[in-house]
Amino acid sequence: MLAAVSSSITDMLRHTGADEAAQRGQVQLVSVTAIREAVGDRWARHQPLVEDFVTRAFARNASEDDLIVRVNDTDFLLIQPSRTPMGALSRSSVLLRETLTFFLGAAEAENINISVVDRIGDDGLEATRVTGDQLEAAAAERTADLAQSRDGSAPWERFGVARPPRKMIAVKRPGQGDIQTMFYLDPVWHVAREAVVSFVVRTVAVQHLAGGEVEPVEVGSLTSGAAAELTIQRLIFLGELLGDEDRPGPSIVIHAPVSMNALSYSGTRTAVLGELRRLVKGDRRDRLIIELNHVPEGVPESRLSEVIAQVRSYARGVLVRAPSLATDVSVWSRCGAVGVIHETQSQGSPSPEKATLAALPGAVERARHAGLSAGLYGVQSGSVALAAWSAGFSHLSGDHITGRLGSDPVAQRFTVMDLYRK
């Protein structure tokens, strides 16, 4: 198949190295012709919406070398040199299916129109239409997740340990007392799939006072140096969990909190990004979700965009932890975030449950209006779990979720009503 493109697009593609990526099988042509045919005369009104959806969906998981180019009103060229040929095809398939499902309600097999670009020439793009067998092979290339398992075991057992992993470390604070820190994993429950799909690394920090007393430390109040050291130690802990590449069964997906304080100064930023580079290898990028925390209320869009751009290439997506349930997140998707995480507590102190329940619908509405997913952490009771489900949160985590799973082998699939009754 030969697809015609303008000479200006061809020149631009060659300038960006897309012809070399095509020779490696990392360039796909994705068509949304099925949507144009379905909407008929309304296509002129729908086309900008479809283009916006496709480009936003592509940007959510794009590395700095990836590129999307619209070649006509229905076809998009996806250049993904950071991925294997099969990984690039898998991602192109997921993007097209998401687009078709959003606009048509389903992704029918006959509407999956993807071609692999073999050559970028003066006469156009030489491409080969992808077959159903190739799409199945690409689907098999995707990282398996915990939700696919129904063997009845506790979720952490599916990556080879009998109990939730924990680690204790000491973080040095020059001129102040050292803090003792514990990292542990909390399951993240996907509401629609009714299953645990990932884990978040949680942190508890304390300092020892004179007389043997112990006092909690608010992690968000640490200096940039201490925040960087804590972030690096957390990434080392995460690397230990991801270290067994040959482990059978589903791959673990982990949310890694990264402090915005640690990325605000060149010295600490260099150290954190260096640890991220060491961590991400092989398929680890697809198994890592970065959670940007300690984001101040009212942070400028330009500043948040800059920080997210620094870490986005190391993970499958970046979530941003909101300072409170009332935070304005309207510009966060434009900054490169794919979702917002809320806590049922603010500034280290639990909010009254009645106030939390009242704030949940507004938090979800603001996230949806910005095109972001919304997760809620710190779920401590069945009433909060039910209210979060009713409000529309996509992911939940907290002691009430973990308590439902237990430490013994139990089924990890359950419904929101199971949480409410517990």
C-alpha cells in the first residue's frame, strides 16, 4: 500500500529520523476512517474532537523521542523509536481501540485499521496492513497485570512473596536528627475491573527524640536534600521489587512517589533522575507509574509542565498528588499528567469523614472536566469506599482495601459492596 503525504511532511519525517525508525518497524499508520463513515455529514464537526483525543491519548505515554503526525483528516503516523516493533504495534492498537470505543461505543475487529510503515519515500509512505494474527501477537506483548489472575491468591503472592514487602531505612538530615523510614506496598484497586491492578509505595517516617520518645515526621516538610534522599531510597526499594525479570506470572506494576521538592534544585534533581535512569531498563518503563507529590496549591502551569517533562519518559504515565480534595486541577492534563490522586487526609491530619464524603463528588468532577482519571488513597471505611465508588473514582487504596485482601491467600477480586459490608 502506498499512502500519499505532502512533501513538507516527508521532509519533516526524515529530519526527525522517522525513516530509520520505519526500517526498524517502529512506525505505524493508524486510521480512524470508521468514525468518519459512522458520523457521515457530521464529520467536519467531529474531526477536531477525534484529533484532540488521539493526540492527547498518544501524549500520555509518549517518551521524549516519540512523535505523532496527522497526515490527513483520518490518518495518524505514530513514530515510537523508544519501543520494540511489537511494543510499538501494541501501543498503536491500544490507542486506536480506545478511540473507537470512545466515539463509537466499541472497537469492532473490522474497524481496526493499522499499517506498519516500511519506507518513507518521495512518493509517499509504503506501508503494510496489519493482520489479525499480528494484532494478537502484539496483545501478547503487553505487560500482563494482576487483574488477569483468578487463582485465588493474595495479590502480592503473584510476584513471588508471601507477605507485603517492607523495608526500613535511615535518612540523614545534616544538623538535625536522622529519621527512620519504612516503605511498604498498598494495593491499588481498580473500581471498574473489581481487581487489584497495581501497588503504590507508601512511606512512614519518624524521628527519635530525647528520652526515647518517637515523633512522626511530615514527609512533605523535608528539605530538598532529605526529600531527594528519601525519593532515591524509595526508587532503590522499587528496583528490588522489579529486579526479578524472569519471575513467572503477571508483572507487578508499581506507583513510585517522587517529590517535587527533590526536582526543584539542580543538585537533587540530577541525583533523582540518575536513579530513575538506572531503574528503567527492559520492560520496566511499562511497569512503573510516577506519582508526583508535594505539589503546592496553585502551582503555575509552566512549573508543573517542566517538572512532569523531566520524569515522564521514565514511566508509563505520571499522576499528580493533589494537596487537598478542593484543589483546582483544571490545567493539569495540559501539563502532561494522566490522572490526579487525592487523599482522605490533608497536611498529615485525617479529615472528618463527613467532610470527606461531601468533598468527593466535586473532586471527581474537576478531574473529569480536566480529562484526568481520579484515584482516592487513605480509604479507611466502607462508607468512604462506597461514596468514592458512587462519586466516580477509578482507583481506590487504603487500609480498608488492604484489610479486605488480608495476608492469607484470598481472592483478590471483589466488589464495592464487599468493601461496604466488611
